[in-house]
Amino acid sequence: MYTLYSMQRSGNCYKVRLALAQLGVAHDLVEVDILKGETHTPDFLSKNPSGQIPLLEIAPSEYLAESNAILWFLGENTPLLPKDSASRAATLQWMFFEQHAIVPNVGAAYFWLALVKGGRDLQQHAIDDWMEEGNRAFAVMEKHLASQPFFGGATYSLADIALYAYTHVAHECDFDLSRFSAIRAWLDRVKAQPAYVPMDGQDVVLAAAAE
């Protein structure tokens, strides 16, 4: 059984927890608090020298890092990853987009403004840039969703999980999604998917699967 090293309120970790829940994959969950430096202990660094979470132990002493790489690993041969090459490439395209356009802006804003005490004062110089670039990324997503129900294809996929993680908490870090109606409708579609679990919820589906 897999072991996931994760922090509950991390968007990157939530991606993996959501995928595991929706795939019904039983796993052990180890909570790691990055705010307390728990990813930089000798024990954790022996598992992942980059000192980052999420981290998935896929076999004894065999670890896989980077949230979207973990998603791709879990999604192989499942409905979350399309079978045809064009749709798979489109899924990967949006997962790359999430890493270069959403995480550095919306993800950074969420970390500093919603999780770190005093983070707003520490990062005041960066907030305007985060807002500008984050809203630019949302505009790209909005344009796509104006004609497509999901990212990466006609059906729900890993791309949606990747983009959902930080987009659905954007309101917690100064972003206003009220003008992005297609994104808001898409957020509702993701939330309506089978076996959905919220970021701050309990993974009851996984507990049942483990029995």
C-alpha cells in the first residue's frame, strides 16, 4: 500500500489526495507540516532530498516526488488519463500550464496570504505581481472553458485535478473569481465528480477502501 506524505492545506498535496480518493486507492497518510520545518529533518531528507511534499512511497524505500508526476503515475490506465495521444498531450499541456502559471502566482499567494502568519507584510512587494499574473492565467482558463467542459479533453481528467487545487481556494488569497463565470461553473462540475473530497475534509472513501 502506498504512503503519502502530505500537508492538509497544501494545494499540491491536495491534488494527490483528491486523485487517490477518486480512484479509490487505499493508502497511509502521514501529515507533514512544512511551516514547522518538518520537510527538512534528516529523516525526511533521506526520503526526498529536495525537502518537498507531496511525496508518495510507491514501494518500500522507493519514493516519487512532484505533485503532477505523482498524478501521472496514479492516472495511468485509469479514466483520469485519456487513452488517445492527442488528449493525453492536451492533459499534459494543462498540467505544465498549472505549474508555470498557477502555482508560482496563485499558489504563492495562497501560501503567504492564507497560511503564513504575517506573510502579507513579508511579501507585500510581490502581491501585485501575483494578482496580475494569476488573473492572466485565469483569463486563459476562462477562454478555454467557454467552449469546453473540462481541461485536456471532453471528460474530467488529471488536468482538472491539477488546476482545481489552487483555483478553488483563490478567494482565500485576494483573487476575485466573480468575473470568471466559466471557471466558477467548472469548479462546481469538479466538486460534483464521484468520490470528491474537499481539501479540509476527511478521506472517508479511502478509509473504506482500506478495510
